[in-house]
Amino acid sequence: MRQHHPWIFSGAVERIQGVPASGETIEVRSSGKEFLGRAAYSPNSQIRARIWSWDEKESIDRTFFSRRIERAINLRHLYEILDTNAMRIIHAESDGLPGVIVDRYGEVLVLQCLTTGAEYWRDELVSILGKLTGICQIYERSDVDIRDLEGLPVRTGSLLGNPPVERFVIRENGLHFYVDVMHGQKSGFYLDQRPNRQRLRELVNGRQVLNCFCYTGAFSVYALAGGASEVLSVDSSAEALAFAAENVALNGFPSEKASFLEGDVFHLLRNFRDQGRSFDAIILDPPKFAPTTAQAERAARGYKDINLLAFKLLKPGGLLFTFSCSGGISNDLFQKIVAGAALDAGVQARILEHLFQGPDHPVALNFPEGAYLKGLICSV
């Protein structure tokens, strides 16, 4: 607490005075009665409280949230040089607003209230966001697993203005992508991978590329934009693959350079190995295998399997772009997993670069958990 980490776990709570409501603001004091902060109370979660403020003089009210939201938005002005109209404008704890996620897609905001505190202040958040951004369409995507841990029901729907159209186009680094904020994964698009997609674009000219867990094909489009000779996109969702094909067409790339394959990535990689297939570059961007450290051991096996198979499929001089978005997998552990995979695959590999989430997903120094996306570019 004195180092300003915003989480208080249930095992650290000696007693609770009164019967605070879910999401209500409570005072947190040490056993010696020292004021430590004001927090949102969460009776059902292992994280029993999340700190809003460590300042005893600061009230948690509309003015507080207006200041925090305005500060977060102003921080993003540092990144106006980014060629995009889609950006995360509030990144939860890293912006001093635990449980609050807001992504902007053109003239649409997507809000996620992940915790009881965010839920408690939801109406005020919507009002303030509309006022500060001037945006008239705010859509809610509070449909993530963490709400179960908080004892909250799943909820989606329009919060301000009319519902957004089912599919519209965003711009990113001179490329264009269809986005479905009402039904797509996360809030509709993987905004955090923007700089990593651009780095791929710079390195794959003339290469034959395999994009695993491709979703709607953003990495595939960037690979084609970078001059890849051929891109094979693999995903278990036929709907996502159809979306990916539309994104390729939207950007005017020839269809003969892009192919799509539906199936379980683990099985398909084994089939490629057995068939003797190989590639010049492989992208591994799987879904979250380990949301918490309790699931890290099982997740590590999954990460090792897919990286081992990818190393076996790379041609000499090939590049592996491998990622983990699992909060339960640290940077050090991820690197060890990939190193073990290379060893078991019988290849010599080296790290060329470490990759992270984009700058619109900042990491507060008092909250290292905010650095959830980690990636490596490896050469064999």
C-alpha cells in the first residue's frame, strides 16, 4: 500500500466496519489507524478493494473522475502523431481508474466496467466521457470473465446515443480494417498490437508468412503491406477468417497472395510438421492462456507446444513473432518457455527484439501488472 499498489487482497483485511455496498467507496487504514487510501469495495472478489486515491484530502466524486479521465485523454495527445483513429483512452489501473477500460474507434467509444467500483460509478463515467470527448455514441462491452469474479452479471448495449452500425472501418498506419464493436473480441479490435504489426510489416518483404490465431487478419494485412510473397492465416473460427478475407480485400491486396485455413492451431501445426511444410516467418498471437498466476503452469505447456512446433516449421533464417497476453505469465517466464521450446525443437535461436503493448496502453510504475502483453522476435 505504501508503494501505491492499488490492490488489497481479502487475506490482508483484518476487519470491515459497517456493511459497505458493492462498489461503495471505503476508507482503508492500517492496523495502527494510519490512513492508507480510499478504495472501491468488492465483497465477492479475492481483490477485496481497489484504491482510487492515496490522498486523504481527495474525495471520490464526479470531480475526481472528471480529473482522472481528462488526464488520461490528455496523455493520449502525446500520441497524435500515430496514424490511426482508433486508440485506448483509458487503461484501468494504469490511468488511476481501476476496472475502467475505454477504447475509441473513430466517433464511437466502447466502455468496459470490469469491477464493482467501475460499475458503481458507471452512469457518471458515461456522462463525463460524453462531455469531455464530445462523442455521442458510447457502447458497453462489460462481457468479460472478470465480472464473474466480482459477482457482476455480463452486460452489453448502448449507453449513449444510437447503437453503432454493426461494422465500420477504422484507419491504422495507412491501412484499413472492419471493426465490429458489438460482437468482436475484446472491444472489437486488438489495439494493443499496433506497433508490433508495424514492426512485422518492416521485416517480411518477400517472405512466406504463417499467421496463427489470426482472428480478423490484422497481422496478415500488415504482412501483405510489407511485401510478403504469401500469407496463410489460420484460426478456429470460420467467421473470423471470413472477416480476415474481407480486410485483405478492403486494402486491395490480391486474393492469390492470401489463403485461409480453419482449424485448431495446435493440430494444424502438427500436420504442417508431418507434411514437411516450412515458412519464412510465423506469427503466434494466441488468446489468453493464463489470466492469473494460478493457471500459469498449465498455460506454460500450451505456449511451449506451439512455439516448439513453430520453430520446427521455420526455414533457416526464419523469423518467429511470438506473443503472450496472459497476465499470469511474466516476461522472464515467457522467455524461458520460448527458450525451452527452441532447445526441444533442436534449433539455435536468438532474440532480435522484445515487443510490448502500444503506448496508448501505458503501464503505471506502481502497477507492473499493467504490462500484460509481451512478445519476442526470434530468428533461427
